[in-house]
Amino acid sequence: MQPSFPFHFIMPIFYGGLLDDPAFFLQIRPTGKSLLFDLGQAQHIAKRVLKSVEALFITHAHMDHFMGVDKFIRSVLVSPKTIQLFGPPGITDKFNNKLNSYDWNLTEKHYCHFIVSEIYDGHLKRFHFSGPEGFKMSYLNEKSLSHKLIYENKFACVSAVLCDHKIPVAVYHIEEKLPFRLSDEKLSRSGYKKGFWINDLKIQFIENKLGEKPLWLDRNSEGATFRVKITDTNELYQQLKANRPKLSVGYISDVAFNNDNRHKINLLMKNITFLISECTYLNENHSRALSTCHLSVRDVNELLKELKPSFFLPIHLSKTYTNKAFQLYEQLEMPMGCRLLYLPERRTPEPLLPNQVLMACKA
């Protein structure tokens, strides 16, 4: 059953089970497009789902987070669009190596393009891969980052920090942009009469053009109605907008539980709405989590106390806990007001055995 999230524009969808490799989608409902975070196993994900992706965010290039990119490339290959890919330093060479492992002598003009951005502290390094040219790689530029913001569209924006997993690993924060909404109370106090100008103001807001075009409004003052011209429509909206909390999603996969990582995560995910985090090891294997720079349930409980999300989804439990994943849920300690979400152990299909193939052929 899909939980009742408070989001307006985005819908979180996790395409794996608790023991499966991560594949987290954020569907942008007004456009039907989506953002994808990590892609381990992908054989169970429909091609039309992968084709909806406009940006792919990789935490790091361990196989269980990056292997499914091959199927992703195959699914989006014949589509004349540009897809963005983000990841830690070195992700460009790894993506280039994947592409170079295939022959591209029969490319077409309608093949896709990729823009790959490597995340550094304070800037991105950007590279272009041209499908019509056999995915030839070329350097684009460096782009300065403001407030760790690496990507945005009309409905959401993504920020990132680099954490330690014995290699740099990206941790992602997705914030939903606030919808257009005016406060009836503020509107009443202002004296402005409702009219067609509200729809014009909404169009300016949606098109990100507040302040570019004046509006004419009727205003009541001391029993009389006056026609007024508002030049700064951005100031008008700030004056009248409804106060609503910002809604956000945090995605953490494979990080060491040290003070530097904790500090970065806390700064990035302050007032988080929905937290998705690895819980690789149970408490009895906490020392194993320390030695491999993963999170144990004890570590996750500490993060939950600090971040206090409204929803929490544990992911990426070690496959050594097959058939006893329920112990994870017993060890988790939810802060007050936080709803724990559950995953089945697996969502990926079982592999076929030789006797099953023979039986299928005889049927």
C-alpha cells in the first residue's frame, strides 16, 4: 500500500526489495518524468519506466549501485534527448568505460546524448557524450555550485555532498519546490480584490517570470475601490503567499558513520521529510559495519534521532540476513512522529534453473 506522502509534485518509488540492489525513483507527477538514484539490478524494471528518467544520480560506482546502467543505456539509446548523469569524482571515466566496451559503428542521428557531471566541493566538472558520434566524450566546462545545488527543474531541486566510504560517495537531498498558493488571510488584509490577476500571477510563478511584467489590480481602501499597477510582482507574491513547510527527501547509501559524514549529512538534511537510508548490518555486526564503512542499525538509530524525519525507509540490508530481515525492523527505534515504511525482502525475480527451462519448453 502506497503511504500518504504530503508531497505535491513528486512521488517516491523504490524499485527494489530490502535485500536487493538500490534503485530509487522520484516521479515528477506533472510531467510524467522521473529522477533516478542509483541503479544496481535493473532487469525487473520496465523499459518505459527507465525511458521516463531525465536525470540519473549515482552515489558511487560499486557494482551493486552502478551495474544496471548498462540496461539503462540500452533502454534510452534510441531517443533524441539529453540525459544528465551525476556522480562523485571519477564517474565520467567509469561511464566512458561502459560505453567503450561496445561497438558503435551503426549509430543514428536520433541516438541520445549524455551530460555527465562529476561532483566536487564547490563545483561540477561536466562532460558530453554524443550518441550520434558513437558516444564520443568531450569536456564541456566547470560549473560553480551555489548551496550544494547540482540540479533543478520546475518542480524539484537536488543538492549533494561527498561523504567517505573509503572512496568518495555522494549523498543526495531532493527538495520539492513550493506550489503557487496565496493566503486568504493575507489577501483579505491587503485589500486586493480577487480577480483574473491571480491567474496571471500564477502563470508568472510557474514560468519563473515574476517581476518581468506588471499587473493591474483593484484595491479597496476606506470604502472606495482603486485601480493600482503592481510593477514588482515578485514582491507582491512574497507579500501574499501562504506559509507552507518545505518538503524534501534524503537518500543515503553506503557511508561510514564518522563525525565528518554525520556533520555533512545533518547540514544537508535539516528538516527532512522522508529519509531513505542504507541499514547494511544489524546491531550484532556493528564492528563489521565499522570496518567496511557501512551503517549498522545502531548508527541509523542515531541519525534518526538527529534528523527526525516524518517518514523513514530502510534499504540495502546485507544479503547475509536472507530470511531474517524482520530483525532489522525489531532493532530500529523510531523517533516520535516518524513513520517506518516496510519493504519485502526481494522484488527482483528468482533466477531460472535448468529444470525450469526444460519444463517450460515441454509445456
